[in-house]
Amino acid sequence: MATARLSNHRVVIVGAGPAGIRCAQTLVAAGFKPVLIDENRRDGGQIYRRQPEGFTRNYATLYGTEADKARDLHESFDRLRPQIDYRPDTLVWNLTPGQLCCVSQGLHSTVDYDALILCTGATDRLMPIEGWQLGGTYSLGGAQIALKAQAVSIGHRVVFMGSGPLLYLVASQYLKAGANVAAVLDTAPLGLRIKALPKLMARPGLLFTGMKLLAQLYRAKIPVHLGISPLQVLGEAVSGVSGVRVRTAAGETLTVDCDAVALGYHLRPETQLADLAGCALRFDEASGQWWLDTDEEGRTSVSGVYAAGDGAKIRGADAAEHAGRLVALALLSDLQQPVDATQVTAQRQALKVMDQFRLGLAQAFPWPAAQAKALPDEAIVCRCEMISAGELRRTVSEKGACEVNRAKAFSRVGMGRCQGRYCSQAGAEVIAAAAGVHVQEVGRQRGQAPVKPLSMLTREVTP
């Protein structure tokens, strides 16, 4: 294919995080000028989110152990930007075959594509706790955005609760920024980490980084409790959070005073656009959630639609960079362009190592499915619609709604502004426990447009 023909083949990448940037970089080197659509105002995605223009915090302060990686990705993008069609602050809210529906600053537009590469990233995976609807309760990602994009802490005294590497990363970033970290409360017991060590040793450097983050917290004399069971976020509707109550691994009740809580249990992939495109999803037993069904190189079940990074498979930022390069090479191969086979092999091998590490993380920091069964009936599951666990269980016992979309129709769980991002997976666990079935049988909430809340400007038309 000649260069002129290449330039006429319209490739659109959604997402300017690690996967999207490395994908664009590889395509530019092959003669393409891809369109790169970014929901954020600046490149970097969530983990390497850039601070707003005019902010002067250095990389070490902002990104901690990830500073060098963040700098490298940002500098790569700065060199790349003149060679791509970059569209920041643009939300892709729907798609049809060959066309994306977008909105930017209230104005709607469409973008045609011949090939679509979804590098949509991930969001927090959350498990409800009684009282989590109170003001001052955030996701780990939300707490991280506040720190990076607004240079503020979510509270004067913050508790970090959940499980997984992000729990310790965000807590250490808050500590480094000078915030008051009241405690780190992890649902995963120490024993599971020891059992997972053979898999985690697939990436000894990253394992050592995680240990350093934990050591930083201990050196700062921040209470770190492992194997806890969350019981309640304390507070009042008017004044918000005043503390958290948990059961320790020893069976004792522990109360920690705070005015903000950051919750999170690993991540969930943003699959809504792929779902609207008709791409097949599969259930991943290790993580207990639905992921995109792609081949090794990022091809989905729909011709011309590809996916890479955490939006396809949760493996972290380093893996997303490799996956971004690999999916670009897959597209070039499909277009019958020359591809360096050694580069393809190198990316595949790197991802295999990272996949082994992923399995270790899933074993060491498991998704607390049993927590959904233990939720009291009065606990809120869907914060947007204020649907309680008891209401959701009644849709099973009284209406026979043992499938998540049917339960949604009866109870409105997942119908709010977040479109089920924060409640659908936990809601599925509540339904599965009530119905006595495996969560896979409950299914997944289908994607609908608009995938996120949006506003559009309207113009008066003179008759």
C-alpha cells in the first residue's frame, strides 16, 4: 500500500493513555496520521494524568515511583502531537458502524473511521459498604484525580480502604503530597500475598516497588491493617463522613475517625463502546468480571475494531504500552503492510510475563465477592438511584429477576448517571448470592448510549 493510500485509510484511536499513545506512535512510524480522541483535556490517561497548564509540581512529587515513566510518555506525546490529529476534551458517547458520535464543550460532531482502536482504559472497581453514599466517600481514582488535576486532598483526614496495588499507590501519593492519611485498610490477608509470590516474582522490580510503597507508609507510622472486613462508613447526611468501622483480622471492631474515604478494589475495563460496536465479551475467572474477547494482538470479534490496554484486559500501565504497540502492528498486518516479526514477538513475550503477574495480583488481592452477600438490607448498592441491597434482593425473591438487566428493569439499579460503572458488578454479586448461582450466570449490564452523561448546546432556529 502506497503512502498516499495509507493516509486515506482513516484510523481513529479512542484514549490518549499509555496504550493510545504507543499505538499512535507505532502507526505514525508506518506512515499513518491517526485521529486520537481524548476525553481528558491533556494526554496521559488516568495513571499519568497531566496536571493543568500553569501548575508547577515536579514529576517526583506528582507521580512518585512512576515519575520516569510518566515523563517518558509525556515527552513521547509532545514529539508525536504535530503528526497526529489530536482531539482533547472530546467524549465519544455513541457509535455506529464506521462512525463515532462525539461531543466537545457541548458541541456535537461525528468522526468516520475505517479502523477503530479502543484504548479506553479502566475505572475503579467498587464494592458497596453501608454508608458509602455519604458525602466525602470517593473512589481511589477520584481521590487521585483530585490530587493530580486540582492539587487538593479529598479531606483533612483520609482513610484508604479496599485492596490492590492502587490502594497503596494513591495512599503513598497522598502521603508524599503532605496530606493526612489516617489509615490504610486492606481486605486481603497477608497469607494470600505469600501464596501468590511465585506468580508475582514474574516482575520482581514491580514487586519491589510495591514493597517500597508499603514501607513508606510504615515509616510514616500510618496504621496499615490487612485482612479487614468493612462494616460501615460513619457520618450524617448533612455533615458527611465522620469515620469508618471495620472488623480486623483478629475479629476486633476498629473505628477510625476521618472526614473522607477513598475506596477501590482493582479496576474494571471501560467496555461500553466495544459493547455498542457489538464486540464479544468473555468472563474472566481470575478477576471475576467481564472483559473484551480479543486475540493476542488486540483484534475483537468485529472486523475493523481493535482494543488495547486496560480497556480490554486489566494488566497495568506497562502492559498497556506494549499492548498499544502490538495492536498497531496487528492493524498494519491486516492492511498487508510489512511488520517486523521480532517486534511482534517481543511485545507478546512482554505481555505474557505481565499476564503472569496479573494472575498473582488477582490471587494476592482478591475481589471480595462474599462482601456483597454480607451487605445488610439497608445498605445502598446504587448510589445514583439510592437502591438498597434489600430492594435488589427482593427483585430476585419476589420477581424472579436473576439476570442483571432484568433486575435493572425492576429496580433501576445501574440506571443513574454512572450508567452502572460503580454498582453493576457489585449488584451482580448481590443478585448471584440471593439467587444461589455463580455470578457469571447473572450476566453483565449491557452498554447503552450515551455511555456517560453529556451536555449539548442548542441553538434557536428562527422560523
